[in-house]
Amino acid sequence: MCRPQLSHLPRLSLCRRPNTGPSRSALHSSLNHALTQWAQAIHESATPFSPIIPTAALPYIALVLLTATFGLGFYFTILPKATIPAREAGVALLASILAGFGTVALFCTVGVYV
């Protein structure tokens, strides 16, 4: 088996090279400053957030969704038991979705913005 000749490659040295350019901390500082200015410009030019659903409607939405959740929960308990529980799964899925959105609306109503 023949080994390739590597004599044409430069030898690696473990000693430090002399500093020939700007230091890393100066580059980091200037990059950080540029990014900060860019972020501030983007922030100042952005339009303020306005929710799709008015916040005044959130208590009523929470009341309707959570009331429907409790109604579907009661309906779930009186459903006849079937061998294939497709109707039960549908009612449970709808009640879970309504409970999730109703809870989020209730939290936003009291000031816990999630």
C-alpha cells in the first residue's frame, strides 16, 4: 500500500499568529451596535398591534364558549353507549375545543394575555 506524499502542504504551527486586524471584541461591538440600530428602526416604523376580536367582546365570547362546553359535557353523559363511539368522540372533541378557546378568552378578559 502506498502512502500519499504530503510534503507540499504547509506545516501547521501551534504558536499564535500576530494580531493583524481589528480585535474580535471591536467587531462584536460594531456588529451589536448596527443590529441594535436596525432593530430600533424596524420597531419605530412598525404599526401598532390591533386585535382582530375587540377586547370588549371577550367576556361574552368566554361566557358563550364555556356555557356551550358545560352543555356538551352534560349531553356527553346522557348519550347512549354505542359499540363504535363516533358520536361520543365528536361531542368530546367539540367540547374540548370550545373549552380551550373559552378558557383563553376568559384569561384575556381578566388580564392574563396568553
